[in-house]
Amino acid sequence: MELLRHWDQQPHIIAAKGHEDWGWESELKKALDWQEQLIAEVDGHPIGFVQIIDPAREESHY
């Protein structure tokens, strides 16, 4: 989670998403069969994060 905390504090990330806290630290701890979180790597170096969900099963159905 340290890597995601670092990324979350970067100016270009804040510019893209604002300062809204969607509680990702608690979300990552949930083991749900309708979501998956992945960190992309190139040559062993992390370059990005993606969360894949089933919006029909996610609580807010956004």
C-alpha cells in the first residue's frame, strides 16, 4: 500500500481526481468475488493501478 499512498499524493494524480478520498485503503482489504485490483508493471517496475469491478454487484451501482 505504500506505493499506492505515494502515487495518490502526486500532483498529477490529485489534478486528475481531486482531493476526494474514496477510502481505497479500506477497499483494498475487502475480499470480494466481484472485484480485482491489479498493479501493472513494465520490466518489473510498477507503472499503474486498475480496479476491475462488476458494477451490478458493487454496493453503489455507480
